[in-house]
Amino acid sequence: MSTSVTKSKWARVFEISFWVAIGIVLVARAPVWFHSFQMHGQLAPKIEVKDFDTGEKVALPSAALNGQNHILIFWATWCGPCHVELARLAHAIRDGHIDAKKIFAIDVGEKPEVVKAYLAQNPYPFNVYLD
């Protein structure tokens, strides 16, 4: 038996093992994905955040939202796709497509001074919160 045949057998075994592992992960995660789809249109679970400007603790969603649709966006200063999404939301507000009061931008896991420096360079027309 030549080594090239042996390598191709091992390559095939690796390939099959890889796809079996991927399948197991997909099957294991499927219930979580389906559950997230079922939550569409339901009230978000309550979370407590700090208002960036005032430092006051705020419970979201609050009773003041009256069951209306709002946008909760979780972001970080180091997250490139987050910068794009925040800029899109800012443009939508400036163009009159979205009310700024309906957006809750929640920075995740960063110190207030890091967020302050970022917002000084990138001011947004909506409220920012800290987790």
C-alpha cells in the first residue's frame, strides 16, 4: 500500500469526522435557534443598565414603553460591525425613519471612560447605556 493512498484514507476519515462534528453542533444548537425565532414579537426580558449620561440605573424594557416596538442594540467600541449598525441607525433617525427615543444602545463590558472617548469621536442621536 502506498503512502498516498494511506494519506487519502486519513484525509477522508478526517473529512467525515469533521462533518459529523459540525452536524452534532448544529443539532445541539437547533433548539436555541428555534426558541429565538419564537420570541419575535414578544416582550424582551427585563435587564438593568446604566444611563450613560446620568449614571442612573434603568430597567429595560420599562413600563413607559407601553408594549411598543423598540430597538435594543448591544455593541462595543472595538466591534467593527457595531460601528456600521450604529451609523445606520443614526442616519435613519436623521432621515426621519426612526424615532431616537425607540433606540436603546447598550455598550457591553467596557469601562465608561472608553465609551466616553468613543462617543466624543462618534456622537449618536440616541441614548447610550452601559451594562
